[in-house]
Amino acid sequence: MKILKIMVWIFFLTNSIFAKDDSNIPKNMALSDLDIDTSRSGWHLELKRISLNFSSSSLKNQNIYKNFSNNYIKGNSQIVGQAFLDFNANYYAKRFVIFNSLLAEYGRNIIYPQDEPKIDNKTLDRILLSSDYTQRIWKFTDILGGFELGPYVQLGYQTEFTPQVGFNRRKILRFSTGFKIFEGTYIKNLHLNLFGEEDFTYQKPVESLGIQTGFHIQHDIQDNVKLTYLLNFRDFLLNNYKPSHNPQYELELEVRMDTKIYKNFAIAPFVSFYMLKGRYFKQVGTNLFIGVSVSYNQIFIDASKK
């Protein structure tokens, strides 16, 4: 747990420097400007997306990564069906935002060949709970449609619905701290942070320290059509995993075009790519999904309409 304690100390040091020293803030973007920003206040509860995805999965070098507990790089190339859920419960105040999210995805393909053993491939399995405190420091109004920027700290827990055969259930506690751009017209989230994590999947917990970056960019092509870009990159600078399943970096990328077909229902072709590089392997493991999803979204409590 030493790494997690260090991450907490880094956040509070960074936050104290930027949150209390107005000299770091341009004159036209002072903290007092945020006191009159009443566009959102209180709780915002939103089902961002619940969907059924149908796609073609194409894996490479998955046999090399057979000892990793990461199910993104398991199974065989095939046509698959997947379920996805993204729910947010956020709280907006004048000088901070608390982002809470639940992300869950599951994909499985079971084939019963005649006179042959059953083929059971789990293509996706992830539950991610996270809570994020973000300090509202700077507000830009004339750049890229406007956005806010500030330091943040996030605590997350990752697990899965069912453990893989031969593995314990994946359980990872992750602490992150850094800076992010958020609540923009186009840039919904762009972050750079240090992370520390404790992996309880194995009998002896494994610690990691690394750097992470990513973005969520959205562009409205028409009133009922929007293009979404999602990227997440995690580089493991230090860890004590065994050489057989020691990660060096991983990358997730998705491009999706949502078109509303009826009220809150949408259909979206998408391309999703995952890459994992082992520290002691020359080749990378990849998984490419190309498919279409049918999704639904709904706002239960709107923080901008109070």
C-alpha cells in the first residue's frame, strides 16, 4: 500500500499549490469567475449508455499472453455479442465536482459443434467503479468551445462478473492523481495522471506505479448524429508482477458514430481496438472489434435545470 499513500500525498500537495495561489491563474480566469457559474448545481444522474453490441473480434498473439488475467486478450477471432453499461452520478459545486461512475461490459460466445466439445469464449468481462474529486480551478470560454481545467484525484475498483478458468477473480484497487480538462463543448474529458494500483487477483498482492492519459472527444455532426472518440493509455513504469504476466503498457481506442433513431434510442457503427505489451515480450497482443451497437440513454436528474 506504499504506492497508494504516495499518490495521496502528491494530490494534496498539487491541489494546495494551485487551488490557493491565484498567481498561477490568468487575470481573466480567476477563481472568482467560477462563483457566478451556475450552469450546473447539485446532483446529475444520467444513464450515459446501455447497449447491445454485435461485432467481429480479431485477436493476434493471444497465446503469448495466456498467463495474463486480462480477458481482453483471451479467446478466438469470432462474431460476438456484448452488453455495455455506463452510469454516472455526479455532484456539481462552485469550486469542485465529484464524478461517480459505474461501467460494466460483458461478452460471451458459446458454440455447440455437432459431435464436438462445446466452445466457450468470454470476449469481455469488466466492472469498473470509480469516484473522482475534481477541483474547479480554471474556466476557458473562448478556446475549443470552452472547457474547465483542474487537478483531480480518483479512486477506482476493477473486477469482473465471472473469473476465468484457472484464474482468481480479477480485483484491482487503483488510485490516480493529475490534471484534467472537462465539461467542454468538444472535449468532454482529457486527462494526464500518475496512478498507483494494488492487484489482489493473486495470492500475494502486486503493486504498480505508472502514468496514464486519455480523452473523450465528441463532435455533433447533425442534431441527431454525433461522433465520439475515446482513448486510454496506461504505462506501467514500475511493478512487481512475475515475468510471465508483467505488463509494460496497454491501450484502448474506440471510435463510434451514434445516430438517434427514436427518442433516446440510437444505433452506432463502431471500431474498438485494444493492445497489450508485456515487458518481457517482443510482440504485442491485440484485439480489434468492428461492429454495430443499439443503445439507450436517459437523464434522471439534470443538474443544469435546477
